Amino acid sequence: MQLTIRAVGTNVQVLSHLLAKNPENVYERKQKGHLVRFFYRVFKENEVEATIFVTPDPIELSNSRTNSYDITHYINDREFAVSSIFCSFIRNALGTALNGQPKEEYAEWVPHPFDLYVEFGPVVSSLSDKQIQELFEPLGFSVDITYGETDYTANLKDRSTARFLSLRGMKTLQDTLRQLFILIPVMDNYKHYYIDEKEIEKLQRYGEGWLEEHPKREYIYRQSLRFKELYNAMEKTEPAQEAVKQEKKVRLNDLRYEKIISLVEQQEPKTVVDFGSGEGKLTVRLGFLPGVQEILAVEPSESASLQAIRRFEKANEKSGFVQPTPMWGSLFYYDERMKGRDVIILCEVIEHIDEHRLPKAVETILHEYQPKTFIVTTPNREYNEVYNMNEALRHTDHRFEWTRTEFERWCQERNKDQAYKLQFDGAGEEHEQYGFPTQICVFTRKEEER
């Protein structure tokens, strides 16, 4: 993933001072296990071209990512796309230009417009070409979008969905970078990380002087902050700290966990299996439930499991906590240790699996492991309307998202022998028309009721 800035005309060599990068040297820094490189491809009197790119460090990958127990690195392509993650990698390298703070003798060039060409990619976005143009053209850029060619052995499609963007305009370097650092995450399908006061401050700082007048301002706010409460807070110009307080009250993850804990508590279980436990956030909460004697935290990713273990160790310092047992496992491999447990949970797991592979996995749970209670949660696609999403799915790794009708039908099909009673529920803020953002089905074995 890379970003190239090219300038033509007089005085363009002063860009090296605005960037605080010596054209005689190659800039290389390690950032989060990756290597950030910056260099000048051209440095002439009337033309300067500089490129910054991020590449995975093969040694780092070998040491900490590639291992026989962690399958997730085979499918994680986020680090190879220009995205909100890319921006976080290169922010330090471009900090001088972003903040407009070169050495004092070059400060007068910060507001100077140059004839700039900016190229970056690949970009993976659900936005149409027209929507992308509507983000950049009001800022004075002409926009050219090209698609990469595919090289599949099977004839699946002729063009990649990844796009490369070329922008041109008479712009200051600082304005250009600030606009990119806001608009690249807006295009990014993946930006679902936690939003705090720093994110709001960044939007206010980088958006100063141009965002308020942008015709797509409201859309940019929504995409940048993702949560409608934060967006409303920005629109009302409330203090950033108050906006964060609002967001914390309604985080969907927290509401989902609270709902699951409530459902589990009603079953009064002694043994619980958290399937796809990830970093252990839900598992820790289960560890404080009264009466629970054993918890299995099943996860295929070794790196996620290591983070979970650290979380368990910290929680173990508190009284009343039942230390979970971390286990490597998969829905697609039978494990005798799962059989006969009181509760098995699949929290936001099934949507990450190809739809045609799911029935066999779930039937193994219901008819081989035979828990007293099986709880499964998944996003409600209808609720995406409330988020004003243009993305087809909430997360780039989701293989599907079901409507409430589709989810209910799928659950009923898994229960053809009527061995379980089905209860449908939801988590999050309920909408009158679209229901809950998270939909839940609780399977309860009928023989246990008798």
C-alpha cells in the first residue's frame, strides 16, 4: 500500500523541507511490526516526486504471525490496502507536514499552493466511483480512478474490485494530507475500531477550514465516527469528552455482552463454552457468573488466545472469578470435550463463515455436543438502514448478514427434529421498524425442560 505525491513547477524542492525528509536519504521506520519507507523518486528543480509505502516485515511475520495454530493470517488482507490502518502507520512519518510545522525559515511555504498530483492505492471500498469523486472534487481535485487487473487461474472476473486513485489540484501540501487522512478512512469498509476523544479531535483538527463547507459533510461525519450518538454530538458542537460519554453508554458490543450474560444467567449453568472466544472479552464476564464452575474459551487464532490469557490472568486477581480454560479449536473439528455442556455460545461468529459450511458445524453442536442451551448471535441486516450504511455488510470479513426472517428460517431448519425450543431475541437499541442491531436465537433442549 502506497501514497505518491508529485509536484511540478517552480520552488517545488521546498516540499522536502515541508515534509522534513532529506532527498539524499531513504526514511525507514518500524511501525507496529511493519516497515514504513519514504523516498524521493524524482528530485529536480521543477519536479519532485515522493512515495511513502508500508510493507509487512517478513521477519516479524515469521516470528509472531505465521504459526501452525493461527489460521487468521491467511485471510487478513487489511495490511495490503490503503485504509484507516494505513493512515495510522504513516501518520508519524508525515507529522511535520500534517501539522504545518517545518523549520521556521520554511514556515511561509506552508500555505503556498503547488500543482500537486497524488496517487494512492489499492483502495477497497463499497463506495461507487461517483461517490468517491463527490468526496474529492469539491476540494479542488480532479479525480481519476482505475482498477487493477486480476490474475486468477480460474476465470472468475476480469477486474479486481481494488481501485487506484489519482488526484490533481493546485493545493497546499498540508491541506492535501489532512484531507486524505480524513477521507481515506471514510472510504474504508473496515473502520469499526473503538472511537474515542482522540478520533473526534483528529476530525476537528484535520477538518479545520474545509470540512464545514464540504457538501458531503454529514456523510463524512457519519463514516468517520460510525456511531450516530457521536455524530449528533459533533453536529451540536458539544465537547468531545461528552460525546465519548454518550458513545460509551451505547456501545453495541457492551449491550450484546450484557444480553448474553443475562440469557446465560437464566440457565444457571455450571459449564459454559464460549466458541470463537477471540480476545476473551465475553469470556471474562462469564467468569464472574455465580454458580459457573468451568468455562472453555475455544478459539482458532493463537494470537487472539494469547491476548485472552493475559485478560484472564488480570481478572483472576479479583475475587469470585472462575479462570477459563483456553482451547485451540474449530467448529469444523469434533472435540469430545464439548459434549454435554450446559451452555454453548456463538457470539458474532457465524457471519464470518461461508454460509454453505454452517449447517454441518451447527448440527454438530446441536446433535453431537447436545448442550442444554445453545445461544447464537449475528448482525441483523435490516438494522443497517439505521446506521445509514452504504456498505453491503458491516465488516469486510462478513460472508453474509441475514434479515430477521432469514435468520429465523435458518434456525428452524437446524431444528428439524424439534429437539429444541427456539426463542428469538435481540441486543442493542431496538428500532420500531428494523428491530435490534444484533439478533439472537436461544436453543433450549426440550428434554431438559421435561
